[in-house]
Amino acid sequence: MKYTFNLQLTSNPKTKPDPSTLKFGKVFTDHMFAMEYSTGKGWHDGRIVPYGPIELEPSSSVLHYSQQMFEGLKAYRTADGRILLFRPYKNAARVNETNERMCIPQLDEELFVESIKALVSVDKDWIPTTPGTSLYIRPFIFANENFVGVAPAKKFNYIIICSPVGPYYDTPGGGLLAASIYVEEEYVRAAAGGTGYAKVGGNYAGAMKAQEKAAKLGCDQVLWLDAAQHSYVEEIGTSNAFFMIGNEVITAPLLGTILPGVTRASVIELLQKWGVNVVERRLAIADVLKAHEDGSLKEIFSTGTAAVISPVGKLQFRDTEFIIGNGGVGELSQKLYSEIYGLQTGRIEDYMNWTVEI
Ligand SMILES: Cc1ncc(COP(=O)(O)O)c(C=O)c1O
């Protein structure tokens, strides 16, 4: 261990929720990690303290110009009682790509991983053990200088909170469920030169309007198109999108508008290992619909920490609904889910060397 953190345990531990009632991000554990940055001093005072409110002055810079970022990953409890993180160094690298874009100071990757390990160890009894459950970990950094002006702050807070979460799909046994997706042609998520590749709150705030529109149309998520021509597929909601056309699996390239998902990278690496032809290239929505018409569009699925793999059963483009495959869970989607979830939870031996034990 390169870092040590002060520890102040809560004197008022909370009652843990019944695992069968767990939703996403509603309940938080007993403790949080906190650390500050100031110019000249760097990152300092890393500590674990009871989970609770943070005090900000109304002039705190993050409340005005949103200089902030966040991450998301999970800890899983294995059947033999071990605690596993899934590729946390990938999240650590993404923190610094985001920070670089947002004029937020760099955070040592080892500090990031050690701070997560320290907090999860203290709150380890909060990791649920029933199938499909996990501990969601939410690290975030925000500017906290009492200054109303558009300039990078000189002071930041780094905090981690954790939330026990239930299975993503509300199905008997937690099996996959196919989603319906609305192709969004009006609103865009990210433009070239913007912050699409960075994990910053503003990207998500700006996306809510389209999500609301999709929900009104009875769809679960939106399929984002590129900002310049509104014709190339990019992401699905807050996850990366894959399209299987013929024997090719296509995903959008990382050209600055796509979040480089950890699950996306893992899917690409697994498909390559399995000898599947996976390519990162631009794909027009018109070509997706053409492939649907000629029968070569086999599957669409999206990837992310929350659901791992989310199969798409239906695509709505303007007023027309297109059923993908048989409208249910595709074969490749199911295979990828079983393999990645198996590796994450230790049910499959980690031949990819992806997990980090706490
Ligand atoms: C916009 C967006 N794209 C993709 C992803 C998937 O990334 P990951 O696989 O690292 O969870 C996320 C989720 O974090 C996201 O918010």
C-alpha cells in the first residue's frame, strides 16, 4: 500500500436493506471517502468518515459552472466470500482523461484504486450476496472554490460513496430483458471537440430531455446519432452500442464523442479472443435499417457497468418499429453477458486477469 488514510468509524451504523428490495442508487453505506486538493498542497487529507452531508458555500464554483467529474464501478462478492473489483485501473485511467479535459488536477491511479479498496473494506458487510446484486461505487471530484467566475478552480474535493444495488433486470432469476430503443434525430449527446469522451455531469443533464421524450413514446432508451450529420450511430442511453450485421460486430470508434466504456473494451477483447470479427467503425442508421430489411441485422446490444449487456429487441425510427432478431435476447448478447458476469463474480476463473481482489 502506497497510501494510508485516516479512519473515523460511524457511531450510528444504519440497518442494512433486505437484498430483495434493492433498487439502483437509493441506499448508501455507512461511510464515505473524502480528500481535498489545493494548488500548492496537491491532494491531501485522504480519510474515511461517516456518510453524511457536505457543506458548500452558495458561491462554490461547481454549483455555477459545473467543473466536476464522476466514475462508476462495482465490487462483487464471490461464492467463496472474496471481494472483486472489475478492471478498476481502466476507470483510474479514464479519471485522468476526463480530468485533463475538465482542467481538474490529475489523480494518481494507485491513489484512486487504493481509496476505493480502503472504503469497500470498511463497508464490506454492505456488499449484498444474493445473485445479481453488487456494491456500486461512485467516485467523484468537484471544484470547490468560493468564486463566481469562469476559470479553473484552485480547490477540489474528491469523494467516494457506495450503494448496494439489486439485479438490473426485474425478471425472475435476474435474466436479461430486451430493451426498446428510440432513434433520436433532434437532440444530440456530444459533438466533436466537446466533452463526450469525458465522464462529466453536464453530458447527462443535457441528455435527460431526449430520455424523457423516448419514455413518452414508450421506449426504454435513446440511440444517439452523431451531432454533425445526425446519421451515424453513437451510444445507447448511457452505454456503448454494438450491432451484429452478418458475421461482423460493429461499434462506434472512439473519436471524442463516445465514452470509452470499460465493458465496451472487455467485449471487444473477448470477441477478438473468440475469433469474432469485431470492428470499430462509423455506421449509418440508414445502413442498420437496410440490414434489417435484407435480414442481415442479427443483434443489437449495449454495454455498461450497470447492466453489463443490454440486448435490444425493438428499434423505433420515426413512426416505424423494427423488431431486432426475434425481439428477445440474442445469442451473442447472452453469451457475452454470461462470460463477463461470470468473470466479475468469480464464477468463471479469471483467465483474462481483469479482476482485482480486495
Ligand atoms: C455515456 C456512457 N457511455 C458508456 C458507458 C459504459 O461505460 P462502462 O462500461 O465503463 O460502464 C457509460 C457508463 O458509465 C456511460 O455513462
